[in-house]
Amino acid sequence: MNTSIFRISRYLTLGLLAACLTTGCADTITFSKDSRAHGLELMKKQEYAEAAGAFRNGVRQNPTDYESYYYLGQANDAMNQRHDAIAAYKTCLEVMDRTPVGRDDVAFRQNVLNAMAQSIARSDTYDAEVNAIETKARGRSNAEDYFLLGKIYAFRGDADSAIDAYNRAAKLDPGSFYVTKEYGLYLERLGQNTAALPLLKHAYAMNANDPQITAALRRLGVVPGPSLKDQNALAKPVVPSGPIPPVEDWGKADQQSAKPIVRPAGPSAQVPKD
């Protein structure tokens, strides 16, 4: 186990245990949620310093409250304190890795990754942060590391590096809806529709209810549905090609179509055998 993560896990466990012994686990979690709710109210009022204090109070009461770590990062970002914001997001991700509820909260994790990527992209320590993530990504071949790099490069406007990172993430975890979706949408925004289409179709197969995916497919001329047909392949109304005949000719056409079809004598059609 990574030493830093082991320390965090140990401190989280000891901190939560101490809080439970002092006030009771239920009370500790309740106090933490109350601090988080108070911090969110302060965020709405743009009182970011006070909000950061409320979120810090929340994680002191409950060190496994990963949501408060995320909002602490948001408050620091709002004050342009990128270094503190990035540290809060990193801790949030590590806490999520160490708690069963956090590991299952996949959608919330995407918010953390997006916020962290934006903060790094705007940070004065951008180069050092990116180098550290690249080193970690190469060392453990983890899809999320490359996914995070793709986001950072995309926010920085480095399309070539973003595509390379997204592609690595997609190869390492082809079953990830979030990686497939974001990679496909990014390629579509760049106008690389041929490369984007199979990714968007794959993402649609994993989650047919995502509005961004269905909108992107429609922009590329694909009608979302069970078979994902191209628009040109959809069933067309029965309208004869060419000019529509005059009304007086319709009866003639009906009479001709009513004549019996005479089939030549011969053996009946054979069904091909397998």
C-alpha cells in the first residue's frame, strides 16, 4: 500500500474513532453535515473564507466527510487559492478511495476530477502538478490518471496532449462510461467526427439516457435508438419516386395492379439449405 495513503487511512480511522468516543458516531456525522450545510449557505452569499472555515470544521468532526473536502476546494478556488484547492481535491479523492460510500459515489467523483483539473490548469504550479500526475500514470497505468490529464490538457487548450491522454484512458478502461463519453464529446467538439462517432455510440450503448450523448449523435446524423441507425437508413414513407401522376391516371394504375400475376411453370422456389 502507498505510504501516504496508508497514513491518511490511519489518520482518518483514528480521527473518526476519537470523535465517536467523544460525542458518538451519529452525533459526529450530524455535526459534520450541519457544518457542510452552513458552509454551502455561506458559499451562496459569496462569503468564501467563512465557508472554508465551516467545511474545515466539518472534516475535523468527521474526517471521512469527502463532500466537505470537495466544497473546501471549491471555496479555496473561489478565493484563487489554487494550491489549497488542489490539496483539498486530492484529499477528497483519497478519502473516497478509503470509504465504501465514497468508492460507490462515481458521479460525485467526476465533479471532483473536473474541479481539480480546472484548478490545476489555472494554477501557477501547473507544470509541477502535471509532471507528478504523468509520473504516477506511467508508474501504475491507471485510467483515471490519464483521464485527469486529458481534462487538464483540454482546459489548457492543448488538444494533441488531451487526445493522447484520453486515448490512453479509454484503452486502459474501455468499459468506463465517463471516459468514453468525455473522449467522444471532446473529439466531436474538435470536429473529428469520424473518430468521435464510435465512441459516442459505445457511450450510448452504456447509457442511453444521457442527454449530451443523444444530442451529439443527432448532430452527427445518427438517430438514437435500439439500433442506432443513420438517418438515411430509417424507413421512408411510401411515396413513388418521380412526378406524381395526374388524378385521372390513378384508376388505370389500380386496374393494372389488380391483374393477376402469371408465373412461369417450373419447380417451386427452394429454400437454401444451411
